[in-house]
Amino acid sequence: MNTSSAHIHPTAIVDEGAQLGVGTRIWHWVHVCGGARIGERCSLGQGVFVGNDVVLGHGVKVQNNVSIYDAVTLDDEVFCGPSMVFTNVVNPRAGVVKKDEYRRTHVKRGATLGANCTLVCGATVGEYAFIGAGAVVTQDVPAHALMVGVPARQIGWMSRHGERLDLPLTGEGEARCPATGTRHVLQAGQVRALD
């Protein structure tokens, strides 16, 4: 178990074999399974569960009461809001073993997953996307997209800083982040930061 430079609360359980990066903080009543790989400077809040086949990049923040099940990858600086939900089987049954049917979920760099949102397995959430509180994601999400509702639908675009951009949903355009002034361009259905 590589935990030498991580802060682990005495109530937490970190199984043998888990990899924890420098500066990672594991809080009250967390359980990290032995196959988990967690990067540097991560924070796992109270009551978090991390499965064996889970990878967290650097600077990931997981708020209270989130279970990250097998087949989930979170890239650097992903934010998981309180009580948000990951799944790994589309049609689970208590009496039927479906571990060979897990669908991988990938959340890319800088994305925000709002409180109580749900990611149905198999989806990829693009860089710096923003999933609103309570939304249910059932398909891939473009980079920088702002998604809300059940099922989640796109209503706008977000900057890398987490501010809403004044851009149309389709077509082309350019906007600056209200907080940082960073330019973002919409072309061919994709937003990218220029600065």
C-alpha cells in the first residue's frame, strides 16, 4: 500500500495494494479498495467508497457520500459533488451476476459533476463539462457543455474556470470567460479555450 505521504483519517479503511498520491487526503469513514489508483492532491470526503478498478487523476475532489464503482476513470481536477452517483451495469439484477457486463465511464479533465447527479455507465464526459445538480447523464457529453435535467440535455457552454459562456448552442462564436477573460471558440459543435 503506497500511503506514506497521504493523510488518512483513523476511521478510513484503505486496503492493501491501493495507491495514493502525495498530498491526497482521505477523510472520515472512507473505504478505498486495494486495486484503486488515486493521484496526488486528491480529497475524498466523508463516506466515500472507491472500487478496485478505479483510477483518479491528480487534484480530484470527491465530496461526501459518493461511491465510485469499478470501471470508472476520473481525469485530473474532476469535481464530484455530494451524493452524486456512478453506475457500472445498465440493467442490474440482485439475482444475476453481471460483472462481465460493466461499461466503462470516463470523466475528462476539469469536469464538474453536480450534487445528486447520476452518470449512467458507458458515458464519457468531456473536458470542463458541467453537469448540473440532479441531472441524469445517459450519453456522452461534449467538452465544456452545460447539462441539466432528466435526462440531461445541453443548455449552454462553460469556461475552464466554471463560468457560463455567452455562446450559441450550435453554429460558431467566440466568448470570453467572465471571471478570467480567457477566450473560448465554438466551431463545428466543439468549444475550446484559446488562451
